Amino acid sequence: MANLEFGSQQSCSSGDSPALEFEQDKDSGHHGRCKTGSPPLQTPLSHQGMEGIKVYLHERDLWAKFHDVTTEMIITKAGRRMFPSYKVKVTGLNPKAKYILLMDIISADEHRYKFADNKWSISGKAEPAIPGRLYVHPDSPASGAHWMRQLVSFQKLKLTNNHLDPFGHIILNSMHKYQPRLHIVKADERNSFGSSNTSFCTHSFPETTFIAVTSYQNHTITQLKIENNPFAKGFRGNDDIELHRMSRTPSKEYPLVPRSTARQRVAPPSPDSCHSHSEYTVTQKPSPGYTCSDISGDHTLTETPPTHDPTYHLFTYQLSPEVTPVHSAPCSMDTAQNQPCMYGSSQVGMEDLRWASYTDSTTYQSFSSAKELGGNFVPPY
DNA sequence: TCATCTAACACTTTTGAAACGG
DNA sequence: ACCGTTTCAAAAGTGTTAGATG
């Protein structure tokens, strides 16, 4: 399996008590901090498999290409996928333990950006933070063996600029910079999901930062998307298209060329392009802003009192063993009434139906203990 | 006037059901 | 009846484009 060699920056936590600070990774030279939140008397089980977890970004070279010119991601009212897709290879999980993998996208800074003179620059202060949303991988929960067996793809995640989006897509502001993050939450039965023992790790890759836009600003990004995204094959290039493109820019040198005359089919691209990997060190630190309720026996994670972090919104996750799995059920959500949002799965052996609910609350709840707010984790910013 | 956003469009890949054969 | 493969239409994902919006 190629193009996976890009480890993440990671922060981890478990249970309540903040503890050890990870040192910088001497091999990679990249920064990272890690803390485990396990109480002193807690058995090693609560952290089993968490410290050694490594996450590698798939197609890191492709991400780097975009990153070099400042990645842009289209956001639409209906929701738009990310490209490059967010795919990772995970290692170091306990093959028999169950994990939930989920993503969120947080503000990378507090600026609003503009694109002028062929470059991005800060144009002011960021809009107020939008209630954050999580995207739970549809295979969740699944065994460590399952997650490690193949790439974990979040390609179906969609971005929207619709603040009232009813589909559970991740809401972003145009012309703002964002950082996607991956969370790995341990959810096996011996470590009752949502209990004070809940362990989790957060991973982020600097090269996956992007600026959300409603239409592409930098033509280099457009070209990279067209060259690499199979769905954009129809725009793949030749000189005519390039001429047409140039004609669109305000210039007296190039007359307008009808698109119908510019478009032309081209041969399929060579499969499997760039694949290389590098690695970041794993670190942990306690992170305020994420909490989780204690629900032991029924495999249910419920809401807890709101935190004071206005960046995120409530999130409810419920594992219900008695419900029949469904296949990729669309997420339905009633933001006003906090109706459950259902995720199905076609995974063989999948025992639990996953539910998640959202609200438009200004807080966000996740997988640390409600009793133990000290076990929170926070964005690495 | 300008920057940004929206929706329709043509083109592409993906998906899933039906048909078929062993 | 079952299973695997093929076919094909519908659905969904792309960037482009012109016009709308503030």
C-alpha cells in the first residue's frame, strides 16, 4: 500500500487525569504533544493501543502539492466533498478492541482571507465561529483489525456554507482557513464507551489545512483539481482549454473562446500517482472543550452539560445493539429538537447501529468523561 | 464597482439493480 | 437456488459560467 507515509500530529487523552507530556519526536523532527488522562490506579487497559497509534496520511504528496499553493475547498449550499479526499492508514490499534473514527474541521486561525494579486492575504478578522460538527466514519464502531486492514476513507464527508444545513454536513465560512482533524475513540465493551475510561486520540496533518471558498480563486488550484480529480476529467486539458482559460482572465491578449470548442476528451491519467510518506511524532495533551458522559452499560453516549467552548455544538452518539444495521442511511437531523441522526453501515459483522445527533447549540460534546472534565482534549492551536 | 455567492449546465464516475450464465 | 459477472440507467460528483447579491 503506497502513499501513506505521513504521520500526524497527535494528541490523546483518556479518562480524567492529565498526565505525561510527550517529548518531541526525535526521528521526524515534527512537533507533537501527548498526554494520557488515565488515573494513576487505572489499569493499563484504558490506554491499551492508544499510545502506539499512528496515522498516516494517504496521498501525502498530492496534499503537499495543493498545500504548496494554499489548498482551496469549495463549499456549497448542498454540500461539497473535499478533494483531495481525506484518507488515512492507521496502525497500532488493538486488533480486538473497538474504535470509533471521526473527523471534525476547526478554524486554523482567526483571520479572514482574500485572494488578490495571485496570492492569499489576510483581509480582516474571522467571522464568529460556526457550531462545529463531527463526521463519524460510517464503519464505526469497528475493531482495530478492521480499521488497520485497509485505508480509512472520509471521502464522503461534505462541506457546506449553509449555517442551517439539515444534512449533517460540516459547516464552514467562505474565505476562512481550516484544519481537518481525525479522532480515534476507543469503544470496546470492556472499556464502556463514554465511560470515564474512554480513551481517544486526535490527529491532524498540517498539509491538510485549506481555505474554504465558494468558487476557486487560485487557478493553480483549479488546475490541480482538474488534473487529479476523476470527476473533473471533462475539463482536463489541452492547449485549447488552456487558451480558453486564459481568455477568461481579464486580458486584451486573449479573445473569448466558446467552451464547446475548447473542450476535448483526453486519455485517462496514469493510475496511482505520487505516494510518499513522512511521519510526525505522537503527542498528547489535555484539551478543554471535549467532554463525554458516563453511560457504562447501555453503550450510549449522551449529551452532557454544555462546555464553554463556543466553537462546537452538542454531539450525541449512541450505540444500540438491538437495532438492525442499515446501509448508509442518510443523516436526518432536526437541529431545533435535537433529533437523532442515523448512520447505517453495510459492513459485515457490524453489530451496532450508530446514532448521532446534533443541535445548533454553541457547544460541542465529545468523548471524555462528564465527571472528569479534566480529560478533555483541545485543538492543537 | 467590486467581491462573493448561486444555480444551471455538460461531462464524468459511481452505484445498484437487473439480466445472464455456470 | 445460488453465486459471480456483465450491462446499463440513474444518481452523484466535477469545474464552468453567467447572473444575482450586498
